[in-house]
Amino acid sequence: MIAKIRQLQNELIKAEADAILISSAVSHRYLAKFDNPDGYLVITTKNAYALEDFRYIEVAKKNLSEAYTVVELSRSRRGDHVN
């Protein structure tokens, strides 16, 4: 899993991009080996973040690789936002 993240980070550097947002459930499962249809991954050139809602936060913290920083999403009247 860490190798996949590193490969993606190298591609970001080549493309001169700062980050990529992964919103596809299939890609989330492929990159994180964690099945959450409502989660997002944000991969930057130096870090990897798993944005998970409250229903998955504890499981994500337990099961995701240390390569990811797990961040809880919360629901507001305006939509999702990061706490």
C-alpha cells in the first residue's frame, strides 16, 4: 500500500501537481485497502490523508496503514466539512 502511495506521489511531482482527491469508492479501496463508499483520500506530494465520516472513523484508525493520517468528516447544513 505504501508503494502505491509513493508511486502516486511521484506522479504528482512529475505532473507538477500539489495533490489529488480520490472520491471513487473503488479507488479508495484499491489505494487504502479499506472499503468506505463515503470516504475520500487526499494524496499530496508528501502526505496521505483519509477523510472518513463518523461511522467509519474508529475502524479507519484501526485498519488503515500508518501512511495515512485519518481525518474525521462531519455533516453540516452546507454539506461535508473537515473537523
